[in-house]
Amino acid sequence: MGSSATEMKEIGVDKFKERTLQRLQAKDEGRRIYPLSCDDLMQVPRCVLCGSGAVELLAEVCLPDGLNFFSTSVCRMCFYTFRSVSPAYPWFKRCWETISQKKREVFNPAIEEIRRVRYERYFDLLKAHACEGLVLDLGAGYGTGAKVFRDHGCRVEATEAEDDKAFYIRDCLNIPLHEVAIEEFVEQKRGYRVVLFSHCLEHLDDPVRVLSRVGNLLEPSRGILYLEVPVLWESVSWSDALYLTHKSNFTEENVEDLARRCGFQVLERVRYQATEGEPMDLGLVLQKIKPVEPDDHVFRKTAGRGIEDVQRLYRRNLPVSLPPPLTTVLQFQVPYVEHFYQTLRLDTKQFRQDPSRPCAISILPNDVP
């Protein structure tokens, strides 16, 4: 597909990886290469929301040795868009441990300021539904949002599994922390008055199981769950095909239908925009009721949309000269994984398209001839 594939064939896979690592080390970036193998991968062959096997493959990402490690598919029945092949949670945990530095600072202060403003909005929204009791921030990041609620006088706890973020919450903010994966924590019985579940569901390997169990954490009959996710139609462009940490992209109908099937009623529905120019996210204020039997529940499609609209999303702003046909699967090849959030840092890469196969696109470092 490109010069990286040619080089790999000429010198062999092991030599190619060695040379790749040498290039990164020469720029003092050797620690940014993240190896993976078949053992690191999980596969999802059908829609986990509606159970349909009628899924359409949208994009594949592979290494020069041919390993397909990241595939995106869409369900024809409900438009749930998901990773049908992707690295599983243990791989990410290993990456976090590799780069952990235990610094007493946040990685990006600008992002944390955006988070702070967003959580101020959450507090203003939720105080009308619950104004006392214990608050939990699930997947709290650096704890900025949990601190907002604490500063407003709430008793707050947090969960965070990523090493550096957990260190900052515990040692810098002194917020009670559960350093455990969300998937494990939701199996416990707790009694939180409010659970904040903001921009986490789309990152999980098994979002349906987690949402069906998050009610375990709530105070019976009174507990409130605030769930917020990005919306497929507004948040996705071509680069989502490389975005490793997003395992799901939901439509608004997907999220509301899933919440109801998992036993929640929607008390309030809001749309939030983090900053000007950013897509609108969907927020739901939820309360636990009786779960709906799966056989009695139908997941809805977005009215007026078709499968070709999802295919167009994955071609939007694609930086190549020849638009790949909608009926083809996008095939990306990358030389290595250097950034476990989005495969590669795309601002320093060049794109090469095979004229005879417009769906085949190589993404290469600028120092590769």
C-alpha cells in the first residue's frame, strides 16, 4: 500500500520495527511506540445494542505486517457504530503504565478548564434533582469535575484507572479515589445520591453491560445518574476510524433506548456544546426504575437517515485527492501505533492513496521517503 509496506517486505517485519524504533529514539520519542499483537485484540461480530448480525464494515486499520487491529462497523438496524476489532482494556492499561510519570500537574490545562466549565453546568442542572448526599464521578480523569462538586459543598468520590490521572486525584486533590476500572466498580452495591457518567460510555469495551449495572451504585429509589455522550451525526469525521479510545459512537436514539432498556427513565434531556465550534453532546438525567425485557424493546433508527449517511461521515474531510466510493471499505495502513488515543499524531504525517484502489490509504511519518 505504500513505502512502509515496501520497506517491510525488503528488510522483514522485525527489522522494520527495529528501524522504526530507532527513528523515534533519534527524536527522543522511542517510548511513544506501542506494540500490539493478536492477543491484545477483542472482536465484536454483531450489534451489542439490538443484537442484529446485519452489520456493515466501514473502515480497517492495519500494520505493515498485515495485522488488522482496528475496524469500525455500523449496524444496519439501529445505526449503532462500533469497533468490531480493537485493542482491549488490558492493552490500554499496559500503555498507561509505560508512560506513567507521576507528575503533580495535569497533561493539558486548557482541556481541564473546559471540563471545569462543563461540570459547573452539570451542578446547576442537577441541583434541581438532588441537592444532598454522596456524589461519584465515574472515570474522573484528573478530577477537575469532581473538584467542582466538592467546591460546591458536596461529598465527593471518584473512580479513575489511568495511572497518572489517579495519582493526581489522590495526591494533589485529596479526593477519595477508587483506582479501578469502571467495568469492575459497577459490580458493587453502593448508595450514591448522584453518579456522574460523562464522556465515558463511548470508551468502554462493553457499554451495555456497564450501563445495565451502573444502577447498582445508586441510592435506591432516589439516586440520579447523569449520562453524557457525543452524538454520532455531529462528532464523527474520517479520523474517527483511527480513534482508538472511542469504542462506540451512539445516535441520540441509541442512548435513550439503551437507558430505558437498562431500567432508567429520562427525567431531563439536554444538549451541551463544550466550546464554540465543537459538536453538541447529549446529556440525560436518569433515574432507576424497572428494566425493560430485551424481547420487548426495539432500538430506533434516526429518522431520515440511511446507512450511506454513516459512510459519508467516515469520508468527511478525508485528506486525499480521490474520494473513496461509499460502497468500499476504507483501508488505512499505519507504520506503528505511536499514540494510543488516535493511532498516530496526524499533524506530522503524510497521506498516500493508491490510484488503482482509492479506498487504500497509507499514513506515513514525514521522515519516511
